[in-house]
Amino acid sequence: MTDSKIIKSKAKDNKQAKLPGKDSFSEWYHELLMTAEIVDNRYPVKGMCVWFPFGFALKKNVYAVIRELLDPDHQETQFPLLIPENEFMKEAQHIKGFEEEVYWVTSGGTTPLEVKLALRPTSETAIYPMFKLWIRSHADLPLRIYQIVNTFRYETKHTRPLIRLREITSFKEAHTVHATWEDAAEQVEVAISRYSEFYRRLALPFLVSRRPSWDKFPGADYTTAIDVIMPDGKTLQVGTAHHLGSTFAKTYEITYEAENGEQKLVSQTCYGISERCIAALISVHGDEKGLVLPWGVAPIQVVIVPILLGDKEKVLAVSRNLQGELAAAGVAVKLDTSDERPGAKFYKWEMKGVPIRLEVGPRDIEKGVVTLVRRDGAKKAVPLVGLVEAINKEAEELQAALYTKATNLHDAKVKETASIEEAKVQTQVGVALVPWCGAVECGHQLENQVEANMLGEPQYQSFPEAACAVCGKLSAGRTYMARQY
């Protein structure tokens, strides 16, 4: 009998409470955030959460991927939280999109402020007055910056941790400035490409669509968005890229001197990701045992659980040597020497989503092996010699398996439909791909009759002509429709 089987037989009485099933998604999600120590929703201001240290470590790793993807040609910066009312109110179209969501600071101590200050709901109106000062000539372009900051929106709908918040604690917003509209359009494509790579690193499949004109970012020429399909079939917008044209350049008088000496308005983009990426990661990959985390962002990649039978000191010595070997190889490793029973330890680290568990017992040591258990359930004996290489191979296989499983679930939730009736049925369980001629009136009718949101036209795909679900006009156009968070 192996050491792990001995422990399993002794641990039958050590049962742990299970999470609700994912078919009760909302209940499962909220309980997992607390049990796995991601965020605590009990802070006494609605829509504001506290990150547990473990959750913060996960967030830190996820945002390190974003920084890695942006840093080669973007510069990280930070702008103030407070925006003067006179600057904030300059761009009327933009403000109209946020006017019901803004928090205002009206006094400093007991002294009323001469100019009200807005807590940034997003930072265009904070950043662009500075761009006017920074940009002088074509030599200053392109300019690409980003910041990762908190933003505040007075959310009146039902708040949900990491998904719909009043304080977005980790908003990555990039802002770029270009000489021409075409250059800015190319930057939007670069942004979507970087975001696509980011979500592939998280093993998350996604939809890319051009938002309809009535749902684009206020002040933008157009908006391209990335959505993840959640376990309940609703979609979560997890990234946007906006082509701003010269809308804000006109308002804030952002110009540059061209090579011929002419003063020209710049063209701009902005694109953002928030902690919704963490919500999608948790929701898509998690199961009834808890978190399931991709290797590259897991705060703990390998946990070593010593099976303290027989020669306990020898088991601990081998376990510590393994810990040192893995740490030296750059693996985030944890040696669990707590007094809990092995079964309780297994439960704890599965809940935390640790990709690989190593069980080290006296019988295994005699054979020159350890028992390796992957978070997806795969289990095998692995030789102690060459263990680092074996773990790296398992990590690659686990990542591939994670992405394949998520992709299969994603694909099963997207269905092409030919009529409003079919779309209405499909959007109750997932995403409908609906023929649409592109007319605004037909778009509004689709939303009203299907009783779902129009995500917009799929990007980087082509379709044969089909009859618009509303007017019947033949068109190669399609739109995604879904219920949204």
C-alpha cells in the first residue's frame, strides 16, 4: 500500500464541507471568494471589498502578466485621483455617460471647496489636460502610457464582488496618442492582440466584438470589447479598447506640429482591464472543490505535504530538500508542516487552487519517488531524480488541459440562431449569434424582442449571407447577443 492510500483510509472521518454546486453559480461564487480567501465582502460600504493576502497575491501575479505585455512599448505612470469639476465637465458627451455615477468631494475638512472635485470614474479628463502640455511636435508621438489605479463609480445596480463594484481597486487603463486616425486604429488592434495573449495565459477563451454605436464608450468613435462567458451563460465584459478619434483632442486642444509646420489635432485611444479578469478566472476554472489556478499566476504553484508515518524526521528532511530544490528553480513552493491531518491539508490546498501537490511519505522515499497530484485530478508516482523537469512538464500539460476544458465549455455555450425566437431561447443558456443587417433600428428591435443585450459584431470572422432576424435583408453581418453582468 502506498503512503497516500494509507492516509486516505485513515482520513475517512475527516470530511470537509463542500462548496455549493456551480449550477447555483451565484451562491458558489460568493462562498468561494470567502472560503478561498480572495476578497472579503463584509466591508461596511456597499460595493467595496477587502483583498485577503492570498487574493492580493493572485491579483499581483495576474497584473504582472499585464505589465509584462505592456512594458515593452508603454510607460507606467500615475495620475491624481481627484479631477477638478471644470476639467471633468469639458467633454459633454463623455460626461453624459458617467454623470449618474460620479462621487463628488465638496469640502476639505469643514471648508467648502471653490471647485468641486470628482473621484475618477475613469481618467480621460485627468490625463488629457496634461497631454496638452506634454505634446508639442510629431517627435513626441506616439505616446503610450498606462496606470493601474482605483476608480469610483456610484453603482446603483446590484453590486457583486469583483464584477460590479463602487470601488474598482485595480483598473488598468492605457492611453495613447497618435498623429493620425489610422495610427490610432492600428493601436486598437495592438491592444486587442495584447489582451488576447493575456487571456490565453489565463487559459480563458473569449469573444471579441465591435460594440453597437449606442453602447460604445462615451466620446469614442468605436469600441471593441472582449467578453468571457460565465458558467451561468451570462457574459462578463473583461476588456475594452476605444478609438477616441480627435474627440478629446478638440476639447482639450491637444495638437502637435507636423513636419511641414502645420498644427494638427492628435488621434487617441484608451483601453482597460479591471479585476473582472480575476472574477472570470475564478468562475470559469473553479469547481466544487474550490479554485483552479493556471500555473503562471498561482500564488503557490506546488505544495509539499509530508506524510508523517514511520521515520518522520527522514520524511521532513526529504521534504525540506525538495522545497529548496524547487525554490531554487523558481517555483513558488509551500511546505505544509502544520498539525492538521493530511486529508485536511489536501482539502485546503485544493480549495486554494494549487496546481500541483507532492505527497512525501516513507514508503515512497524507499522507492525513490513522490506522489504527484495535479489539481485536475491526475495522479502519478514521480522519481525524486529529475523532479523539477517532471513538474515543469506536468505544469504545461495542466495548462493545456485547463484551456481545452474551458474552450469546450465556451464553445458549447455559443450557438448560431436564425430567428428572434431561437435567439431568445439561446440567450437563456448562453450566447446567440444572430444575423443582423447592421441597421440601428433592427439592432434596437433585436434587444427589445430577444430581451438580451447586443454585444456587437464578431471581429476577425466572416460569415455567409443570411436574412436579418428583424427585417429579412440579406447580409453577411452577425451580432452576438447575451445576458450580461
